[in-house]
Amino acid sequence: EMFHTWTLVHDDILDHDPLRRGDDTVHERFRRIARERYGEISDAEADHYGLSIAILAGDVQHGWSISLLTELTRERGLPADLTLYLIERLDNEVLNRLLEGELLDVQYALTPLGELTLEAIEDMLWKKTGILYRYCAEAGALIGLGRVEPDHPHVSHLAEFTSRCGIAFQLQDDLLGVIGDPDSLGKPVGSDIREGKRTAVVHYAYEEASPGERELLERTLGRIDASEADVREVIEILTRRGGVERTRQRAGLHIEAALPHLDALPPSRWRDLLRSWADYMIRRNN
């Protein structure tokens, strides 16, 4: 959770988001604090202060997450080689994949809409979200086993199950960015449009859009100052041209592909909880 939180702090900076879960993002909160505490400073100075504090806060949380992992051996008695494996896996492969996903997200926002494939978009989603879901499942399973055995069937099935769920979660997130309730989301609907996010919703709709609709999508996506009228029209296109429904179906397919891996595990109430959790990935509204 701590590792995930620092990535959100930095992600909000990359996305220019002032809100997270209905409250100020870290950089926005400290931008406001700078104005209150230091009086007559420029907007640029206040912005820089907020961004600087948020970057450093995320870095501290990153360090805390590794420190918490070391407690598995120091305070819980987990074998040191397993703790070291979990740290190395998190701060090497998982971190690198996650940052690659964030980089692709930034680059794709400037990539022509017609050049991106669904495969490229889902690869980016897996690196941004799926890899961390997978790690959490692997880490929990390995801690339960008490040894380094990543190829154990229970570990590998949980890993595949959560990888699929992670992509489904992100697809649902992209859906909510178009048709969600702002009060439930804690941020305005349409922010993804102004940020130019290349989502599966946009990809599917662009495939079926008329030349005029494509021109509007290309003109509006990525415009921070896009009018409410243009954003509403983009949302109408995304819905009318099947972007919303096809993305919803795609998320459901990922959950369908995930469940056989869950069924391969021994029956238990924990497995039942994970099945409910998987269903929640595509039914949540925030």
C-alpha cells in the first residue's frame, strides 16, 4: 500500500491532477500551503514549491515501503533470503515496469490516435497497474509458503489471476473517467479527455468514428482548456461509437480469463473473497 501510494503522488504530478479521492493531491495541497505560509510569492513559485514537496514526499514513501519489507525478517521471523527476494523483485523488475508504463502513458498522450493499437494500450495498463497487482499476489503467496518458490502452482496461478484483474481494473477506471459520477470518483469526469489519455474507450470509438468525429477527438483530447461543451461532445462520441460498451466487454473478458486461475486453487473462503474482489473490479463506481 505504501509503495502504491508514492506512485499515486507522482502520477498526480504527471497528470496535472488537483484532486485525488475528493481531496487535494499532495502537490496541490502544498501549493496552497505555500501561498498561505509565504505570502506574496508568484504562482510559479507556489507551483514549484508544491511539486517539489510532492516529489520528495513520494520518495520518502518509497523508502518507507522497503523499510516495511525488512520488518518481515527483523520482526516477523521470515527467512532473510525470502525478504531479500521480495525487496529485489519490487525495487527492480516491478519498479522498472511501472515506470515504463508511466513513461508510455506520457508518450501516448502525444501519439496520433490512429497509430495506437489495443495491444499497446493494454501493455501500458499492465505495466502501470497489472505488474503491482501481480507482485502483491506473489508476495503474499510466498510469505504464506515461507520460502522462495515463485514457480509453485499456487503462486503462479495467483499471479496470473491478479495480472488479469489489474488490467480489468484499469479498463474500468478509464470507463469511469467518461461515464462515472464525479462525487463518487472524487474528481471531475472529463479530466482524462483534457489530459489526452489514450484509453481503450478512445481507441474503440476512434475506430468507428466519422471523419468529422475524428477531427473533434483529435482537436479536443489533450487540451487542458477544452470547453465543457467540447468535452461533453467527446463523451457523446465515445459512447455513441461503442467505446464505452466495447471497453466494458473487454474488461469482462479479462475477468473471465482470470477466474480459471482462481479455480485452480484449493476451495476456501479466501478464494471466494477473491472471486468477489474480481467481480468488483468491473462493477465498482469509484
